[in-house]
Amino acid sequence: MKRIKKEEFDEQELENRLSGITLSTGNVNKKYIVRDIVFATDRIETDLFSPDVNPNDVFSGVYRQLKVIAFEYEADAVINCHFEEKYVEYQGKWVVEIFAYGTVVQFTQTNIG
């Protein structure tokens, strides 16, 4: 299966395309076909529970990875996403390791009538 590559697009066009891809921790109320199960990981040196840290920023790396993979499949969404994190010592520092996965889907057209 030939997949498109993000490198084929300039940064602005890529960001526009990625913004149209849905990430959901549940299902979606649209007809779709399943393309694949995908995974993403990240490791960040931060205190996730500090009042100065925005958790959305901490998870933004895996969000983007999942969207890029969906984009490369020319798909519309990653659904039933799961995110797991844990604190571990890595190279003498405490880091948050994030593991994410979900199902890449492509919405299908329906004709009524």
C-alpha cells in the first residue's frame, strides 16, 4: 500500500491538513472503514502534575504523531485512542514516557435516496 509522505508538503499545507484530522478517545458517529491500528511514543522531561505545566502541551507530541500517521494513510481520523503515561528514570533524569495508540479510519460517503 503506497502511503503519502509528509515531506511532500510545505509546513503550512501540512499543518492545515493535520488540523482537519480528528482524534477521539471514543467512536465517531459517521460511517468509516478501518485502515490500520497505529502507535506513537514520546519521552519528556517534565513534572506532569506541576501547576506550571499544561498537560495538553505534554501530550501534544503523540497527538501530532497520530495525526501525521493518519495523514500518511490519507485518512480522516484516529478513533478509540488510548494514552498511557508513567514516570521513569532515564539517563539519570525523571521523565514522563507516553504510549499512545488508536484506530486509523477513513470516512465513507453515503447517499440517501
